[in-house]
Amino acid sequence: MNQAGASGGDELAALIRERLAVLAPQRLELIDESARHAGHAGARSGGRHYRLLIVSPVFAGHLPLARHRLVHGTLTDLLQSRIHALSITAMTPEEAEAAAAF
């Protein structure tokens, strides 16, 4: 990846983190997997591929689909332009704590 591509990905990742702050995450891991998709149609057009783990009390009482909609709602314009793929794991703090116990 050229230097411009790397800095563009860093800028986008910072913007994603900024947008997701409205969900009050206690933990947020955003992994850029774009390099793994080199040659893919979305990668050729500049769209990036991310994997997201977000832990927030905001997700309490919401089913997984509703949690994904909350995340998508904060990133709508980016998902239509700069993000080609986003894999989401969205948990409450209690779920994350239980998962860490294993």
C-alpha cells in the first residue's frame, strides 16, 4: 500500500472512532483488513474493509440486528462511500465480561 493509502486509512479510522463515540463505547477495536482484500472490487474503488468490536452499555436490551443498526446509523455516509465492508461484533459490558471469562 502506498503512503497516501495508509494515511487515508488512518484518517478514516479516526473518523469512524469519532462517530462511534456517540455510542459511549467502553471498548472499541477497529481493525483495517483492507490489505487482505487487495484486488477485490471494493478495494479497487478505494473502499476499505474493517472488523469492529464495540462494547457499550447502549446495546443493553437490543438484539444483534438493532445493535448493528445503531452502528450503521453513525456511519451511514461512510458506508455509502469510503467503507466497503464492516464486520461488527457489538456487545454489552456484561456480555464482554462473560466472554473474557472463557
